[in-house]
Amino acid sequence: MSSGPILNISCYLFVSLTDAATLRDRLHARAEALGLKGTVLLAEEGINLFLAGSAEGVNTWVDELRADPRFAALTPKQSWSAAQPFQRLKVKVKGEIIRMNRPTVRPDQAPRAPALPPATLARWLDQGHDDEGREVVMLDTRNGFEVDHGAFDGAIDWRLHKFSDFPEALAAHRDELVGKTVVSYCTGGIRCEKAAMVLEAEGLRAWQLDGGILKYFEDTGGKHYHGGCFVFDERESLAPDLSPVS
């Protein structure tokens, strides 16, 4: 149920792009014409976006993007707000849509790390172990200040200053994760997807939380999670019902 006239969407997709600059110009023009604001990042490895506007404008833009077969699998997460949470529209070409500074980590060119549906995670946390009896540990891949807004109960927090710190932090703490089922998570799924690939490469049993915290809120109501979820717009933090934290 909406709680305002502004539709907010966030989504990403790791897909190989060779025409990011051309796409940038086209996507910016259409978003501007439809009155949308927010940020769209493009790179050789894919697309990452946060946009807001009227429901008609947002849905038209997404439908046009999905008409390109490369983006057909995009599944935006939605929330509503009383006011536009972005001040401007930015469409940029970057080296990575989420920066890790590990050129060999290319989700667009490798099999996807195992993705755990939110409902399955909630059941594992209810029962205290995964379906094979292993201890489940939640690994937060967000920056420390984001974790301070809310996190899964008992989650591992390495107090990252930026996502590119993750590989080094993992190297320092890898042995603590051996023999456990590690579920990496983040706001919308993009960071924990890259993180899960690195965890797997280190020989760990790892999953990514499919769709991140926002999808978990949508599907489960946020059980086993305390606080809100920091978002990078003027709403700042969302409650488990996806409304702005007051």
C-alpha cells in the first residue's frame, strides 16, 4: 500500500555492457523527460539505479529499459514517499557499479553466487541453523555508519569504511567463518553479491541475501532484524514496513 505520491525504486543487474556511454545519454534523456530524479550508474559490469518520481513516469522508464533484452531481468524494489527524496538526476558511467577494486571479481562474467530467498533466511534464523544443521552467521557488508541504523540480530560487523575494504577485512577474519554457513547482506543486494563471490573464492560456504535488506523487509516484515535500513537519499532510513523512520 502506498503512503505517498512518489514511487521510489532501487535495483541493479550485473550484465556485460559495451555501450555504457551511449546508454547514459539515452537513459538520462528519458528520465529527464519523465520528471524523474535520482542516480543511475553504468559500467562494463552492469547497471545500478535509485530513481523516484510519479508511478507512471517510473514505470514507463523501467518498461522502456526492460525492452532491451539485456535488462529484461531487472526487478526493482519499491517504496513510497510523500515527497521527492532526490534533489537532482544523475546518470554516470563508472569503472564499477559498486567499487571493490578487484578487477578479477566480475559477476557479469561468472556464475552467480548462491542467492538465499528472504523467506528461507527467516526460517533458518527461526530454527537456529541451516537445513544441514550448520550454524548460520550473518555478515554485514555495509559501511559502519549504515550498520548503526539497524542490522540483523548478532550480525558480524567489521566496521568497514568503504566496500573496497571488504577483501582485506575478510583476509583478517576468514578463519572465524570456517565451518559455518555465511550469509552476506547489504541494502539491496549488490554489495553482498560481490562479497559472496569473494567468500566462495576463499573456500567458505557462502550465500548472498537475495534482494538485500529491502527485499527481506518486503517479504518477511523484518523479523530477526533490529532498527531501520539506511538508504542513500533524503529519507535516510526505512523501517521494516518500508516507510521512512521518523
